[in-house]
Amino acid sequence: MLVVSFIQENKERVLEGLQKRNFKDLHLVDEVIHVDELRRKTQFELDNVLAESNKLSKDIGDLFKQGKADEANQMKEKSVELKSSSKELQDLLATYENSLKELLYQIPNIPNELVKAGRDAEDNEIVFEKGAATPKPENLPHWEVAKKYDLIDFELGVKITGAGFPVYKGKGARMQRALIQFFLDRNSDAGYSEIVPPFVVNEASGYGTGQLPDKEGQMYYIQEDDLYLIPTSEIPVTNIYRDEIVKVEDLPIKHTAYSPCFRREAGSYGKDVRGLNRLHQFEKVEIVRVEKPENSYKALEGMVEHVKGLLEDLELPYRILRLCGGDTGFTSALTYDFEVFSQAQEKWLEVSSVSNFESFQANRLKLRFKGDNGTELCHTLNGSALALPRILASLLENHQQPDGSIVIPEKLRPYTRFDVID
């Protein structure tokens, strides 16, 4: 969440950033400033009452020592009044603090100056493209390839669980496992330390990285245990450092993690979500970084280059989009989306998002480091490296041969241990 002092000192900048996002509830900015003024006023009054109460307690003690019990007992009445006042002020202060937190939870991050105003995906900027986006309508879509070679059984998934929970079989299952290991190895080679996190998190973790309350309806909730299935391993990995002051010499912190991901994807129907295009359960390998503020955008560039290398290793045509204000996620200051062109479906498929959250998540997490200027908030970043479903779909659709077989990219073959699907 945004820091209150930043909002107070940069109100116009905050409003401009929120308008760039098409955020409608601009009144929340004034409400934050007003509630914080009430909070600070109440804190001032409470400090004065506590100081007076402490002094009075000392004076009463001194009177008793001097044998002036009557005077001391008279002053006790005043002490009782002060304690009652302090309790009322403490309760009022807690109310203002909770109100302030709830208001801040509703305000998204302020976009970086590179982010252009825009309403939705149609306004995103293409900043890089590699490989020919050449449609091949003769190529089979991945759901037909999967059925032809018995790689993925969507109907069996419906029988076992429901729509959006496919069953991978044979070489399809081996390709899933191969891609996970391939991505983890590449990330480890790039200096990311591997983590195997829990796949369920508590409410505090969801609030820490910003999935709650923003995406509460998209997360699977286990009511009996008050836990959430993760939609991405970003949540548990980043929350490792919740309520921590990390050593400056330990920065940057770089982690990679594999996890299944669970998303309700409410309202997702139709041909655009067919097959692997949109699932309720899927696999993803994530990269997460914790950085000093002055290094975070250089780190973002490095993450973008790293994901580019993964897609080039898989020999897939891709492009990079810089998201506009209206399409940038709630917690992000700047996001680059990677899309792979599907020759069979004749459209672009999103396979990764790489984002810099600046201090927005860190303020929620209370993730800090001690620098030259005292204790400061860290910057956090994360990216998919990579999400598997659409990568697998693109491999099946783009690497088809005239005879219908699927050739495995050369750098992936040591992991699949087969060169072709036929």
C-alpha cells in the first residue's frame, strides 16, 4: 500500500497516477489525509495524557514517601480520570488506525512515469517483438493435438474435478515435468535461489502481497482453516520476509519457486478459454526479487532479459508489452507482459508478467532494510519464468511438422528425453 506521508506530500502526483489507471474513487485520497490528521491529533492528545499521568504517578509516590497520604489520595482521583481518558483515546486511536488501513487497502499503486494512460489491453504498448507472427491455420490447435497423441485429457479432468482441471498423460505429463525442471535450472543458473514454499497461505500473507482484498473472489478459500490456495508462488515466497529488517549486505535477494497455482477465474467461458488457455489449476515457475530502491528498475530490466532468453531457448515467436495504466495490476508500478504467438489459434497468448511493485508490497509486509538513511522500505519484484499451460500449448501448436508430428526444441530435449511427439 502507499505510504501516508507520500500521499500527503505528493497529492497531485497521486491523483494523476490514479487517473492514469482510470481509478474512480479519487475521494479516498482526501479521506486518507483527513483520517490521518485525526489519528495524529488523537495520538498527540494521548501522548499528553500519558505524560501527565506518568508525572502524576511519580508525584503521588513522592507524597506517600513524605507522609502526605491525604494529599496523595486526593491526587489519585485525578489519576483515575487520566487513566479513563487514556483508555478512551487509545480506543479512538485504534479506530482511526484501522480506518486508515482499510482506506489504504483500497488505493492501488501509482504507475511509473513510463506507464501510459489507457483503459484496457487494447492500449498496451508493444516494446519488443521477435520471431514471425505467421498464422498457420493448417496446424491443429493444442486441444486436438493433445487428443490425437493422448497427451492431455480434458474430459477426464471434468469427471474427476470439473472444467479447468486437465489430466496430463504420457508425453504430455513428461513435458510438464521437463518444462518445470528446465525453468528452475535456468533460473538457478541466473542466481535465483530455489524455494519450495507452502501451497496454501494465511490471510496475513494474502494481504502482504496485495491479493487480498483486491482478488479475494478469485482465490480458493478453505473456510474451516481460514487459509487460501495460492494463485502464484509469489505470495508465500515474498512473505518469507514479512515483518523483517533484512541486512543491506544480503540485498539483492533472489528466489525461484515452482508451484501449482489455483484460480477460480469466475466468469471465464467461451472459445478464448478453451483447452489450456485458462485453467483453475496450473503450474508455474516464478522469480522473486527484493532490492534496494535505487536498484529495482535495473533489476526489472534484468528479469525481462532473463524471460526473453527462456522463450528464445524454446524457439517461440514472442513480443513484450508495457501495460497501460488501465491494464496494470493493483499492486504494480510497472509491468511487462510477454506473449507468444499461437500459429494454430492465430492469436497472442500471455505467458508471463514481470512487475516492479516498488515499495507498495513492502509497506504492507513491513519489509525493510537498514541503509545510510536509517531504516527504509525495500522494493519487491516478481515475474513468471514461466507459466506452463500456454507455453505447452504454444509448443504443441507452433512446432508441428507437415506430417503432424511435434518437434521438441533442442534445448528442452535433455529434459523431455525425447525429440519428437508422433
